[in-house]
Amino acid sequence: MWFYGMRKIWNTALFQGAGKRRRYFEGWYFKHVSKNGRVYAIIPGIALSADGRKKHAFIQTIDGNTVDTHYVTFPFEAFAYSKDSFQINIDNNRFSTAGMQVDIRDGDYRLNGECVYDGARSLPFSLINPNAMGWYSFVPFMECYHGLVSMDHSVQGYLETEEERIDFNGGRGYIEKDWGRSFPSSWIWMQTNTFSTKGDSFMLSIARIPWLGKHFIGFLGFVTVSGKVHKFATYTGARLTSLDISDMSVNVVIQSGSRIIEITGRKKRKGLLQAPVNGVMERRISESIDADITVGISDRNGSKLFRDTGALGGLEIVGDPQELASGVRS
């Protein structure tokens, strides 16, 4: 167990909650985009209440075409995980970086299928920056931790509902995760890997983070262009210099060293998902998984190093925009 405890710090895809008994959640976000523009996200996880008396495993889904969402619960004992590599099981549903198999039945809702992933691209890491959160990964008792499992990979397979069979052969996939006690009071999350060049990808999260009785606005972001990862985060010294938020769109400017990163995200349709509060999945938030997200990178002279728009992106704008705007530093 000691070896596993150390190993999971540098491999956040692994289950982080071994030994947790209360006030805890952990969830993995698997997004699939087909060649013809169908999007389906599947979120397996666990939830334990503050007193530990209520606990269950769950699989949450959102269909980008209809924005219908479903939250299906399972006995906590139906959850199992591997200590050797990333693989989790909930009942007869299996998830890993190699693929997933699902057979979900809940009332009139049916979802079954199998998808195989290839070429999963995780972030480069080092001894002091083991994953997406950098050195914050070592800080105990944070409200929420975030991990990137695969910025981009290919998908082969299908998902089938009562109404249709969705073909994901030749599609793209993305995997990330969160764990801890609660999601922040306010945050923005954006993600896309459907740029014009296959393999290019982007993720940004900006959040109000409790810290030693106070709080700060922190962010972490990554753009992968032609195989090169551009990292910009609070812990790298990057600064949030502009933030304009509405209910359906967000415009962000970040300065990272000599680079200026400009991001615009625009929602289309949105569905309601359940999110954790003190381990209980009782908060309702809206998410779009068919948003248009434009990312530009330039130098201080204004020379464009990258600019592209990814369709079918994920976008969440949650909580009080003024809380997040307080993090702007010109």
C-alpha cells in the first residue's frame, strides 16, 4: 500500500481515494467525439457523504446531441480498481486508458457499447511537477484536485441507446479527473481536441481556491500544438490579465513569460450534471459539450504562433463571475 500511495502521486489517473471513508468524491471524465460530430461524455466515480453513512458509486452521462443527462447509482461495493495500472470497474462497466465497456440500465435509460482507445497522450512530468497541478499536488487538504489522463487519443467503437447506435470509429477522445471534497464555489472549465490538426488539444480551468482560511483565484492550462505542450498556470508564474464572462461565453487572456494566450469559448446547448459538495453529489451545474473554443498564442510583438478553433468543446461557467474576475492582474 505504501508503494501504491507514492506511485499514485505521479500517476493521477490511478484511484486516489484508497482508505477514504467520508467526505470524499472521485470521478473520471471520458469524452468521445465521432467523425460526424456526435459527442458523448461518460463520468464514472464514487461519492461518500460527510458522515460516511451515505456512499455509492455512480456513472453520469451527457449526450451532446440532445443534452440529456443521466445519473445512475450503484452500490459502493460495485466499485473496484487496479493498483498496477489505471483501470476501474463499476459493476460490469470497465474504464481504462485502453478503452471502456459500458452496459448501463436505469429505468427506461439504456446505454451499452465498447470503445477502444489508442495513443493516449498524458502530460510530461518531473519529480517536483508530477502532474497537471504541479507542486500543488503535494499540498494536503485542498478542496479539489485535478488530473489530466489523456489530452487526446483515437477512438474506435460504438455506443448504443434505445434510440440509436452511435459510431465512434475514427473519432477522438479525452480523459481527465477530479477528486477531493467539493468542487469550487466558482470556476470556468474549457476543453477541446477537435482542432484542424489531429492531436492538437487544449484545456483550461480557472477556479476560486480556498487557502489557509482565505482564497485565491488559480488556473492551469495546456495547449498541445504539433506534439509540443505549452503549459501556463498559477504555479508557473503565468498571469490572468483579462477575463470577460457571460452566461454563454467567456473571453480570457493569460500572459505566460513572453507568450500571450487568448481564449474565447462560446456555449451552444447545455445539460445539467451533478457535482460534489462535501462528498455528496447534490449540486446541479450546466455543461456544454458542443461549444466553439478559439485559442490563440502570440509573442509580445504580436506575431501569431498558433490560432485555431475547436468545435464540440466542453465549457462550464459556474458560480459568481465577480469572484473569478478578482484574479485579473494587468
